[in-house]
Amino acid sequence: MSYSLLITGGCGFVGSGLALLFKNHYPQYRVIAFDNLKRRGSELNIQRLRLAGIEFIHGDIRNREDLDTVGKIDFMIEAAAEPSVMAGISSAPDYLLNTNLFGALNCMEFCRKHGAGLMFLSTSRIYPIGTIEAVNFTETDTRFEISDDQSIAGASSKGFSEAFPLDGARSLYGATKLASEIMLHEYIDTYKLPAVINRCGVLTGPWQMGKVDQGVTVLWVARHFWKNKLGYFGYGGTGKQVRDILHINDLFRLVEIQMGNIEKYSGKIFNAGGGREVSVSLQELTAVCEEVTGNKIEITQVPENRAADIRVYITDNTKVTAETGWKPEIGVKQIITDIHDWISANESQLKPILN
């Protein structure tokens, strides 16, 4: 009998990317992509998945009955979420809460019933915004940098580690993911559910339907590709805010390692991102996009900060590298080139969504 891998949010950027990579590397696996198709552009992945031999089930993790249609599985990658940090700020939080928290609980219970392992894809946004903003930093010509001189645990020039404090507000989105992490630890302890948590930084790559509030790397490339305007918002409007970015192929390599030895990693939490080596400010991202696309666009400057903004976040991968041997391999320019080539090859399909 074949190994059954269920990926929730399987038509989203992360879910579909992992599904295709697993099917390519392990063609004998039964890979199931489970998705409610709420996010625009996710429907484009159905044909890609089916052509690769991946099953698609139209369902919603908010409904246990939908999950029950899948049948017995061996492992689940929980990648279904309302991914926007702005969710619930200017609208009701119902969908966010019901998907990211109660839906995640449904996934845990489904894995418990089937004796399946679980990979929970969490987020760097579980760390409190106010504490991140209080970290000492320096300023260069193109970016903000985290200083080594810190009074806050878990912060250094390498970025933010798992030791960073959790007390404080972090956005409704981040709160739902942290609450799910806490519940998952109870399932691990009470039911001996084999599960691991990855707190991911900014994930990106081809087939991400980037928007202002989520998927900014793709948004930046797309705006340069179609010669549309962009803006540097907050922190003086200089575009020096920094994030590390992680290619979906690099995430796959980590998930593959952890799944292959789930008993060893069960119960553990890992920060996982591009790290200092694969980090970029908006200003630097603009320069790379100009180089790759050959286009220069108008960028407005808005000094005022917006809700849930942070100056700099870089993942400290020290723990995950020490325990798994994994580290990112794909650099910023290659990531931007991959996204540009994907947009160029699928321009007519993508223009109504990304432009």
C-alpha cells in the first residue's frame, strides 16, 4: 500500500509547491491536495496538480466532514491558512479564527484519529510586534540591520531565534498561529501525536499570487514586469525595511528531512527562513528587480507606518541547521529570476491576477 500524504491548502502557493515537489521526488506516494479555493489564483493549480498525478479534493478544514472524505493518511502537512497579517484588522476576524485556529484543531484531530504524523507550518509572526520593534538596530545606506548589542533574549545580528520572548501582541493572524502551536503541543503530549512546528519567515517563489499584504516578493517583481507603481510605506519612506526570504524549494528540503525522521523531531519548534544570507530590504529588492526585469518604475514614499509593520525581521537558523543540517541554498537574485521567468512564461494567465 502506498504512503498517503495529505496537504491542506494544497492549491495555495506553499501547499501546491510542496505537493508537486513531493510527487516528483516520491512518485510512489499518494499525494492529496485539499483546498477550499478561496484565494484568487489557487484554481490555476488544479490542472498542474492533476497532470502530476496528485489528487485534488475540494474541501475546507473548517468542516470535519470534508476532511473525513479523504480517508486514512500517513502524514499531513498543514499549510491551510488565512495568510494575511492584516486579516481581522479592518474586517471581522471570523474567517481568520475559524480557519487558522479551529481549522487547525480539526487537522490535529484528523491526524490523531488516523495515527498520522503532522507538519504544522507556523509563522515568524507569532513573535510580538512591540518587542521586535524594541530591538536595537543600525542603519546603512540601503537597509536596517539588527545590532549584536541587545538586552532582549533571542535577538542578534544573525536574526531572531526561538528564544525570543512571546509576551505581547502580535496581530490576530500571529495569535491564531501561536494558539494552534500551543494546542498542538497538548496533542503531542496527550496523544503522542508525532508532529513538528516550523515558524517560517517570508516564503516565496513561482506560482505565488502576491498581494500587498502577503507575497510581497512576487508583487514587487510583477509591478516591475508590467511597469506599474509601488510605494515605500513607513519608517520614513526610505524602503530600508528588511525581511529574509525563502524559496519554496528550500522549504521542501527541510520538510523532507523532518518527515523522514519525524520521531526525532517531534515536539520541536524551529525558526526556518532565508536567514541573514538571503535577506533583502525593499530598496535592495527594487534594485534586483530592475536588474532582472530591465524596467525602472515609479516608487512613492510614504513616511508614516502602517498597522502591523515591523522594521526588520531576519530568521536565525542556528537551531534548525544544527539539528537537521539544513540551510537555504537559493539566493535573492535567483529567487527574483525564477519569479520573473514564471511571470514571463505565463503572462496572459497571470496578468488579471498580479497586475
